[in-house]
Amino acid sequence: MVGKVNLAEKLAAFQEPWSPKIVAELNDSYVKVVKFEGEFVWHHHDDEDELFLVVAGRMRMQFRDGDVVLEPGELIVVPRGVEHCPLAEGDCQVVLIEPKTTLNTGNVRSERTVDELERI
């Protein structure tokens, strides 16, 4: 049986920022929810594109050549190899769609690296 995912319920199930949670699978990709607060780390992904869809709040995707501001209902695809750094002032709730192989901090290891993803 095919089930639905309630994004509001999934996002209410946790509080910690920068800790992506798997809510669904699509082919060789995960659909994840995550909360952004403050600045992440500058990084890139050698082999994966990433999709960021803002559900609530506001974020800025920083690039070395300029920033893109995203409001609720807007999305951006960051192509593989492009250095970027998400930034949110206050709470921002985001859906990510990315290959299962994607490490959240890409080519950088830091205290924000999540090696084991949780399903909720």
C-alpha cells in the first residue's frame, strides 16, 4: 500500500538543527527533512546534485559568486561540484532530495557531519 508523508508532523518530531531525517525514498534518492538555523559549512559534492525546497522560514544559499534567497515554496538545485553554504536567520524548515550517497557536509568533515541518517 502506498502511504503519504505529512511534512508538518515529521518536522515537528525533532528540534535539533542541521540533523537531516529520512522521510521517504525515491529511486536511488532520499527525501529528507531538516531544520536550518544559522550558518552551515562551506562545502561541495563531487558526484551529487542537491535539491533544497523551503517549507517554512527563509534561507540564503551562499555561493562564492553571490547568494540566492529562498522563501517558503521556493526551491534551488545545487549542481554537483558547486561550493555552497546554507544560511538561515531563525528557524527554517527544508525538504532535501538527494542521492542516497550524499554526505550532508560533502567534501568537508566537521561537527555537523551526519554519518548515520535517522528515519522518522
